[in-house]
Amino acid sequence: MPMPINATPEYFKAEEKFRSAKTQEEKIAALEEMIRECPKHKGTENLLAQLKAKLAKLKKAAPKKSTGKKTGVKKEGEAQVCILGMPNAGKSTLLKKLTGVDVEIADYPYTTKEPAVGMMDYRGVRIQLVEIPATFEPEHMSIVRTTDAIVFVVRDDEDEEKLRKICSDNFINKKTIVLRKDINTEEIKKRVWKMLGLIMVYTRDPATKNDEPMALPRGSTVKDFAERIHKDFVKNFCFARLWRKEDGVVERRVGLNYILEDGDIVEIHQKI
Ligand SMILES: Nc1nc2c(ncn2[C@@H]2O[C@H](COP(=O)(O)OP(=O)(O)OP(=O)(O)O)[C@@H](O)[C@H]2O)c(=O)[nH]1
Ligand SMILES: [Mg+2]
């Protein structure tokens, strides 16, 4: 492939990854990275077009994803976080601590051989946690490739370095936090939540005045919020009443385009 003008080291790294990629999946991931990293200007237009054509071809030829019953994990909850660590680092212990799920914990390595799943509750919001076996098999790493964020469980800096290398070798570049043993459970939950970068918004039922938490990406609007409850909520939307903690709790009337903030309480009123 011709070399783009002013390409960044990241581009060349991606190109190198593409060259050394063995599987179809790795090739696709590397190409996507090349497209992302390729400088976008007149001189690279042709190259970009070529890269995109190549990607489309590869994707078309790629075998259709199976339902993945054996090793895949169905995403549930408001977000998914993968737990990665070297053998015996304490992944299962963490999973059990945060979700209560009954997993095998033992003082010998490779106890966990298949992904183990649990649901963590954070102030009423459900976050799915998945322990990835320390064998780092490709089919398990593809779960990590589509996850929302990663927790590294490490004993020392060397563990952390190894995990970073494993991720980079598998074309994984996600938000990550690093945990060592014996951290307080509440503290860990807070750090996981913070890493996800979501806001917590509460739906207030006009009839019962009950508040239910909902997690949304930062910058979401009242429309995004309403859609998540039910699509008819947007169609029949009249106005929303919103309470925000700003010098006390201020109440305002807002429309669909209003941008929400963490902690907002929203009551949707529909046309009758
Ligand atoms: N003191 C202490 N021991 C821990 C902690 N976490 C795990 N351990 C111990 O470390 C050993 C391994 O824990 P696991 O949770 O099974 O580790 P894992 O990373 O899931 O291990 P594999 O699935 O075998 O890769 C067990 O003997 C645990 O009791 C911790 O936070 N503090
Ligand atoms: Mg384990």
C-alpha cells in the first residue's frame, strides 16, 4: 500500500499489525485502526478509499458470527466490564465480591477456564462483569474487544505491563482501571462507575412519585431518556418536569432537546 504523507507512528503501528495479523478478525481490527489513524486530507483520499474498500471486502468474506453459545457472553445491564488478570491474580475473588456470584476461587492458577459472569449493582444500576480466563484465548479476547471498559487485577507493575501488551496484541484499546488486592468494595464500585463515564438520571413516575435510576451516556437529552423508557414516550411527549440539585433543588419545565446532567430527576408528561 502507498505510504500516506505525514502519517503518524500510530498509523505505521497499525499497518505493521495488519501485516502480521493471522486471522480475518485481526486483519479487520487492524484495518479499522489504520483507517482511524490515517491523516485525513487531499493527499490521502485515494489511500483511504483503498483501505475502506479492502475493509468492506474482508468483512464480506468474514464468516458470519455464530450465535457464540459456547464462549460468547450476552450483554446485559447498562454496561459491560471485563476483568483481566494474570493467573491467580484475584479475578474471581473480585467478581464474587462485586456481584455475589458463586465462582470457584482457589490458590492454584487457571481455576477459571471459561468466562464467568456476574451482575454488579451500583446505586440501582446494573453493570455486567465478565471474568476472562487467564489463558487469553482468542475467542475470549473477542469478548473484551466489544466490551465497554476493562478492569486489570494486578499484583505488581509487571502484571500490569503484561496485560497492556496482551490487550495491544489483541487490538484492544479500551478505558481501563488497575486494581490491586484488598481494595474496599465500595471504592472499587465507584471507580468502575467513574471509568464508564455515564450519568445517572432518575425517572420519576408522575403517579407514584417513585424514582428509578437509569444510566445514560454523558450529553444525553430528554429525548434519549424518553426513548429508553418507551418509544411512545417521544411520540406522545408534551413536556418534562426536571429537578436538578443546583443551589437547592430547582424545578424546571424542559423539552426533548434539553441536555441532562448526572443526578437529574425527570418526570415525563404525555399528550392525552
Ligand atoms: N489476601 C488476599 N488474597 C486474595 C485476594 N484476592 C484473591 N486472593 C487469593 O488469591 C488466590 C487466587 O484467587 P482467585 O480469585 O481464584 O484468582 P483468579 O485470578 O480468578 O485465578 P485464576 O482463575 O486461576 O486465573 C486465592 O487463594 C484467593 O483467596 C485479595 O484481595 N486479598
Ligand atoms: Mg478465576
